[in-house]
Amino acid sequence: MEHTKPHPERTPRSVGRIFSQRLEDFMDRVWDGKAPNAGEFCAYCYNPIPRGYTRCDHCGQDLVERNPLPSLPPEIVYMYRAKMKRESLIVNSFAFLGLFLGLALFLGLVAVNVLYMEKAFWFFVLATAIFLVASRLLAGIIGGVIGDEIGYRVANKRLAEDWAEYVQQRENARAAS
């Protein structure tokens, strides 16, 4: 049985997604050494192709016109890993900002305790509890919500730029040969 899917402009999928989810999962397994870099991949978008498909179910390329590749180019795996590292760096930076703000709150409460409350022990214990809770909440909110959104956007924007440059170079080389 021959499988084809409609062209992606007529298929609901993530807007702006460069790599398919199937390709991202495959690249994670290759990078972790859990899978060999082998199979059938679309020669345009490198999406892993299920058996029997005549069109790529991610980009819509005709697989008969442009023969599938037996493995992913290393540049694609590294491009994806660079995206993941960028995203992680931004998320972690924002999480550390949340921890820093929790520490600043704690130090402010300790200063209030020392300067105005004659070093009350109960207030120091309260400030410590506030530090623990606020640091966790601020790191989670600032890093996990705000940082995650910003990290995702920045990393995907850079991936789109890297991808466009790579495709242009690849297609120029293909046209020249």
C-alpha cells in the first residue's frame, strides 16, 4: 500500500517548525548513542521517512524525484544540538536570576532584622523560610515560564537562520553539480 500525505501547507502542524518531531526524537537518540545514524531521510528536510511513503510527510517533497538519504548529515545533528544548548542556557540564566532575587529578598529581610528588630531570632527563621520558598518560586516562574518562552523563541529564531543558510549553501552546491 502506498502512503502519501498532503503538502504541509494543507496539513496542520507546528507553525515555524524547522525539524519534525520525529527528526528531533531521532537526533536525540543519535546524539545519545542510542541509535545509529541510518535509515531513510528526506533529502530536503531530513525527516525520517516511514516505509512506503512517496512524499515526505513533513515538507511534502516527492521522494521519487529526490531520492531519500541513507543518513543525516552531521551538520544537521549539530545544528539541532546547538539549538538545544542555546535554549538551555537562556532558561538556566533566567532561573539563576530568580534565585538571585530570592537571595536579595533574604538579605533585605536580614538587614531589616539587624537594623530595626534587634536581631530577633524568629525573624531570621522567617526570613530563611521566605528565602527557601521565594527562591524556588522565583526560579520556577522566571526560569520555567519566562525564560522558557524567551529561550524557545531565541533558539528557534537562530535555528531558522542557520537552517536558511545551510539550505542555501546546499542548494547552490546541488545546482552547481
